[in-house]
Amino acid sequence: MAHIIFFDDDKWESLLPLTFLKPACELRVGINTIAEKWKIYLNNASHGYITNDYLSQKFPLQLSETNIAINGRLLPNANVLSLIKRLSPNQGLIYKDIFIAGVLKKHQFNEETYDIDLDELEMIDISSYDSRDIRFITRPQDIFSFNASEIASDFELIINERSSQKISETNRYFGLEKIFIEEGARVDFSILNASDGPIYIGKNAKILENSVIKGPVAIGENAVVKVGAKIYQGTTLGPFCKVGGEVKSTVFQGYCNKAHDGYIGDSVIGEWCNLGADTNCSNLKNNYGEVSVWSYDSSDFQLTGLQFCGLIMGDHCKTSINSMFNTGTVTGISSNIFGTNFPPKFIPSFSWGGSDGMDTYQFEKALDTINRVMQRRSLRLEQIDIDILTHVFEATKQRRSWEM
């Protein structure tokens, strides 16, 4: 059986704040995370990681005698899989100077420095391949930009001739062959329209009364769509999310609450976030111009090439009721945001405040909140997670200008 090593390359920083607490392969795009997709393609292969030092204890490098190294930002498909399967040991693939995959022996990994010895590899350049076959996430906005097509791709991968649970006659539905309901899920008195793309509803998920879902949409395991919600195409609710109001082309990574009314569009929301009632984001500038967002690798705002771009929110963030975010706002992890006006378009990690000014979310208080939230889902913050959060708190001090 194949053994995968997912490696983070030097573009890891460009995916911040979403990768502060995890490798790139653990980000959800479509129905599954990138790692989950590859594991399905490679028959539930075992795996390890090459990632930043401070993440390596939680995401360790576990090696086999022969390993398939895969760039953690690479989205799988049948074409790129066939290229990887043709590789012999000591061969690798590069695409436009990016190392994307290779087959390596155990001795070609340095377990102390978490490096790969590429000197011995025979590199095969596939730069001439269509970019639709070789597709990466490079910026956070790529996640919602690619999400609709990834839902469709994952849908075919997961379903694979399996039978859906029967849909209740209390619902109205269109495109029944593109609606898949896993065991234990409940859908009552709702409208499901899969005429433009599939709708996937995970195990034990609940779609409550008067909800409208227009595919492609993915509702994860144990997620809840609240009464009267409007879930538009390109949206993923990760596992254990509770979402109401109006949502379009947005990925909630998992364990998030947006239980009340408010609009979120063309956005990525990290894990363990809570959006207070009537939290809204703008996803379109008043002049219909190109949206710029904060880039961690350049420490400045960069144009996205997008007309629609809403909110990029790191893990463990909270907003108060009636919060509102400007087009292309980026928040770091573990920030508590409140106030009566638009906060800044870049909010550093561990911020406390809003439009009237920011202070530091004191670390022990932030940990206490995270613990309380996780305990509500019968989980707890482990020491390994505290160590990672401690590192990020210290590493992001320079972003909190009021501390300087």
C-alpha cells in the first residue's frame, strides 16, 4: 500500500491565516480536505507530514521504506494521479519550477530538519500540461474560487455507485440524481435544487424546515442548516457547523457557528469560529472594482484579480452581534471582534476590539475561551495545541502594532 508524505513548500505562508494551526493539506476545499481527497485516490493510504517545525509534533513525519511525496497545496484529479502512479523510485514531477510530487526512499528524508533530499531525483517537467490538470491553492481566496468545482469532483469520488438515503416526501427537490444523503441525515420541509450542481449531505447532518439549498453545496457530517437558511452554490459547511441566514460561495472549515441571520459570501471561515447574530460581510466593492486583500508573505495588501471577495477568517475567531466586514477583510486567528462600524481590513491574530481600536486578546483568556468552546463539542484543548497557539501568539506580536 502507498504511503504519502504531504509536504508544505515555501508558499505555505501565502495561505495564512488559514495555515497558522495546520499544514496546507488539512484545509477543506470542496467536500473533503486535500489530504482526505488524496487518501481516497490512493486507496486509504497511510500518511505523514513535512511542515513547519512548530507544527511537526502534532503533524509528524512518519516514513515508510518507499514514500510518495505530494505537495500539500496540490488538488488531486485522475490526470495528475496517473502521472504520479507512473513514477519510479527517485523520480519527481515539477510544474513551472514547483516540485509537486515524487517517489522517494526513506533515506532521502532528513527526519531532523524535515527536509527532502531532491538531489538524487530525476525530475520530469510537466509545465506544458493544462493548468486545469495541475491546480494548486496558493492564496486563501483560491479555496472559495475552486470550491464549486471541487464539490462536484469530490461528489463523484465519494458516491462511486453508492446509494443515497431516500429523501423525505416533505421536501421539494430538483435533480434528484445529484442529491446524496448519507446515513442518519435528516432533511425536512426544505427545497433542494441540484440542477446546476450536486448537493451532498453528510452523516447525521440536519437540514431544518424551510431551508433552500442550491447546488453545488456540501453539508458536512453532523452539520446543521438552521430554519429558513438560504445556502447558495459553491458553499461548504464543514463537520459540526451550525449555519443560518444567507451564505454564498463560502467554505466553513469545521466546528463553526453562524446560527442566525446575516450574509456571508465569497469567503473562507476557519475552524471553531462563531459569528454573532446579523454578522455580515461585503463581497463586492461599491465601484465594482478589483478587490485587494492583506498578504502575509508581502506584509501588504495585494490585488486578487477578483471582483467578488468577502472575508478570510482564521481559526477560533468570534464576532459580536451586528458585526460587519468590508470587502476583502482578513482576520488572524483567535480574534474577538466587536463594535458598531467596520473594523480594519486587516486584523492581526489575538486582537480584541474593532473600529474604535484594538487591544491584545490576552493569551490565557483566549485559551480559556477556546477550551470552553471545544468542551461544548466534547473535545478538549491538548497541550500540543497550546504549544502551537503559544508559538503563533509570540510569532505574531509584530503584527499587533499597538504592542510596539
